[in-house]
Amino acid sequence: MSDTDDSTGGTIGERLGVPSLERAAVAPTAEHVGPVHRSHADAGNPLSGGDERDPEPDEAKAKRDERVVATLFTLSGAAAIFFVAYYWVANLHDRWYNQILGLSLAVSLFLIGIAAIYWVKTLMNDEEAVQERHPLYDQRENEVAGEVFMAGVADSAFLKRPLLRRTFIASQVPLLLAPVVLLRSLAPTQPKKAFEHTHWKPGDRLFDAQKFQPLQLLDPTKGVTLDIGGFVTVLPESAITYEQTTDTEGNVIDSVPRVDPQVEADSVTMLLRLDPNDFDPNNHRTDYRYVVQGHVAYSKLCTHLGCPVSLYEQQTHKLLCPCHQSQFLVTEGARPVFGPAARSLPQLPIMVDEEGFFRCVKDFDQPVGPGYWERT
Amino acid sequence: MRRPVGGVRRPRRSRLVSSAAFVLALVTLGALWNLVFPSGGSARAATGNPDPNNFTADQVSEGAKLFAEGCASCHGSAGQGGTQAQAPPLIGVGAAAADFQLTTGRMPLKAPAAQAPVKPVQYSPEQILALDAYVASLGAGPQIPSVDGASGDIAVGGQLFRANCANCHNFAGQGNVLSNGKYAPAVTPATDLQVAEAVRTGPESMPKFAPTQLSQNDVNSIVRYIEFLRAPKDPGGHGLGHLGPVPEGLVCFLVGIAGLAIICLWIGERAKA
């Protein structure tokens, strides 16, 4: 190895093409500006870039360059004006509306950039400046700071007087606890109560969440009925309110249904209709008291993270969650058979009244949706 | 400081820059290919039969022959269903189910699989109607529906589509995966009639939507919306398969960020040279 070093000569840095520190750190002074011969080793130094320029600029050429830059700026401004004008004038639904807007803005910005580069390259002086960096670490400063600190400690008698020291530390512990205690305010006031119940009340009729019509078993003229293999998203009757518009005489002229998002958030449920023979008779999860002629209702909120479990495979009787691919088997009490969900979907107790309307018997017997800290 | 005349110049394009340029060229080529040869959207013409459910006895007997040849080996000699779960009984599925399966080429099935794929149609339109007639004669079921997209309301159709169909078929009708190798196919290649048949019969994994749940007008509106989905306005210029914000973000990232990175590298290379 030493033989090779001797034969090439110079420092390792020079042979690798790294400019030596002294050369890179030379600050440009008055005598450095102007033609200076540099070795070929400098060619790889990114600091030494720059175009060759006439040291004595030609005023006529400078005028030409100035006009070029001015033209570019003008065009950029024109493109920006076009952008603003097109935004107001053109029809939003035109086929190329977005593209033309984007293109005009891009042209405007691009021309500013080109103009700036042209300006720098032609009209400004090609001068290199090197700013020296401070040393990153100063051992002496550190020592002085340490001495000052220790002098302060000695002066305070913190080490000499143990009573003072101990009471000081004891007073700080509760103070550190104060912000931890404040975290409690970030939680709901009564999380357990709020999550335990939904808005389903005994006797609530099941309403189609899309068509705002009640679910019917017997009479299709009175509401929505399902075929075997069908399913529908339902909400409690109370979730739907009607925003009524009245004329001057107080007659209702328009009535627009609205869904209360607070109710929808926890009460959204799916009513499915299966062939009654498809239920697995050996499963203990399905509550058959609340299965009416193959109709069964489950919460639509995934027990993993609360996504709407709305993909239903009617042949395999699986409900799929689109977020993390949990699968729930409806014929076995909607127990999870695949994916990250660990708990079955809660079953909503339902019944049919003498008129054939589906009604809620009572609220879910367990919290719906994902688990939380007080969920047992 | 000035560079000496005739100084050492490095090649403008390093290996990194040229490989990045190659990747960019590939992406651009792919995008152009999609622009020039867009896939999908070829709707087949609906069978032009004035009353498709008015079957004659001849059609039923002709269908019975075809059924014995092509269908009975799996579905049973009288359509009572096979031993496998994949060959369900055809009693009571109705002409609509048979018509959907046959006009999309799903039936006859080539080989058992997680799901019947769409294939070239195996029977002539007359043969399909004969088979429909035979299946309808096995037991009462959904008739071949009539559908009129032009009378539908596209806004209502969009709402109904997002509430009932988009769960599985994606909001732009491009389809999505289901469990165990099954999938919800794209709805845009299906004809209006096939869409209506699928809604009423619930083929394979799909739930069944009775007329008491989605009315005839609702189906017309959904069909109208699907007609829109076949050629939606793409404000960005290209739909990117209408798969949503993820591929759009990916393209922004690859083309935009990578393009900017390549330009930065190029500027750096120039400065060094």
C-alpha cells in the first residue's frame, strides 16, 4: 500500500479529487476577482461553477439582455392576467377548463423562473463568496459554563443543607403531576354512559335510511319489504325529521326529510332477510326471539374500528368491512370469521306489530362499534 | 472567478439521471397508451325483444333440449340443483336470472372457480331466449325486466347507487374485491338490461333488490347514472381507472415529485459540469 501512495504522491484528499480545505476556504477579496488560474482539481467543486463572462460588460448587449428579461416578465404577467380573466369568464364545465387554468398558471410561474435565471446569468456579476463556518464545539466555553454553574450550586448551599434540598424536591413532584391530571379534561365527561346506548328506543319503527319509508313485512304498499337475499340499511324513526316549508297561509308546500347525524352515528343498523333454513341451528349467538321470518338486524358499525359493514355476500351470508377486511357470518350471529374484528356485531332486537311494521323491541344489549377503554 | 477555457467537463447525464428519465418516459408512455386506447365502456346492445317474457311453447321445448345438453350436468336434469353449492337449483330463479347469466357469458361455466367470470357469449340470442323460457317454466321467479334509462333521474340514481351499489361496486362502478377470491365486477361494461336483471335477481354474491325495495323508477335512475359512469367528465383530463384518490395521488407523486426531482438532479449536473 505504501508503495502505491508514494508513486502517486500528494494527500489522499487530493487524489480523490476533494479540494483541500485551504483552497475552498479562500474568501474572494478584491484581488481575487478577475481572471485567476485554477487547477483542474477545482473542476469538481460545486462552489466553483459559473459561466465565463466578459469582465467588461458590453452596454449594448446588456441593453438587449434587459429587454429579453423584461419581455419574459411581461409575458408572465400576461399569462397571470389570462388566468384571472379565464377563471371569471369561462364556463366551469368546459372540457379543458382545469387544464387551461393550470397551464396558464404554469406558464406564468415558469416565465418568472426563466427570467430570473436569464437576469442572473447575463446582467449580474459572476462572483463567488465563501462564508466561513464557526467551529461547532468549543471545549473551553463548555468548561467555563460548568464552572459558573457549580459556583452557583455552591453559593445556594443546595448540597450543604439537606432539609432545603428535600423539601424542594418534594414540592416539585405534585407540580409535575398537575399537567397529567389536566389530561382528564380531554375525555368526555361520562364516556361509559355515552357509548353504552344508542338512540334506538323500544317501539321505534325501522325506517329505510335512504328512502325514509318504514320497513314492512306484509304489505308492500305501506312500506319497504325485502326479498330473501335482500338487505337494507335502517335507522330509528326518530332519526328522521322533516324540514317543512310553508306558504303565507301556513300550508305546508314542501317537506324535505333530514337525518339527524347524531342518531345516525350510533344507531345505523342493517336489516337482512335470509332463508330461515340458512341459520345455523347450533350457534348460540343468534337470538332467535328477534328473528322474524328470516329477517334479522345487526349494527352496521364494525366492531374493529367502526367502519360501515355494508358489503353483503348473500350466498355465503357474510358481511364484509371495506376498511380492514373483517368478515362477519350472519348465519352464526354475525360472529367475526376473518380479519381484525374480535367481537360479533350486536343484534338489534326487532319484532313486527299487528300492522306488519318492523319495530325495535329494545336497544342493543351491548355497546356498538369499536372497543374503548371502559369496554369490558 | 472564471473557469479556465477548455476545462474538464463531466458528461451531462449521469447514470442516475438517465435511469430516472427512462422511468419517466415509461410512465408517460403508459399514460399516453391509456389515452389512445381506453379500456372498457363498450356496452353491448340489449336484446331487442318487445315483450321478452311472452314465451311460446316451442321456445320452452327448444330450451329444454339446450338445457339437457349444456346445463343439466351441473344443475340437474330438471334444474333441481347439483350436489355442489356452486350449482344452485334453478327452480324459481326466473327468466331474468337465466338471461343475465347467459347474456354476460358467465354461464355455461367453463370450470368451477370462486366466481363465474364474464366470457364471450356461448349461445345465439334466440337460444338464450329459449333457455330463459325453459328456466321460467321451472317455477315462478323474476321476469326479464323492462328498463328505460332515459326516463330516470340521474341525481336520484347517483344517490341510490352510492347507497346501495357503491359499497361493493365502487362509487364509479369499477368493482372491488370480496372474500375468498370473489369480487364485485365493474358495472360499466354491463348493458342497461343486465344491470336491471342483476338488481332483481342478485346473481352470485350480490344481494337481491325486490321491486318493493327499489322501484322500477329507481332502477331506471340507477341505469341512467351508470350510463353517465361509462363516460364521466374527468376534470383532470384522465380518469386513471376511476379508482379514487389513491392512484391519483400516486400519479401526482410519481410524475410530479419524481419529475421535479429529475429536474433538480439535472440542474445539479449542469452546475457541476
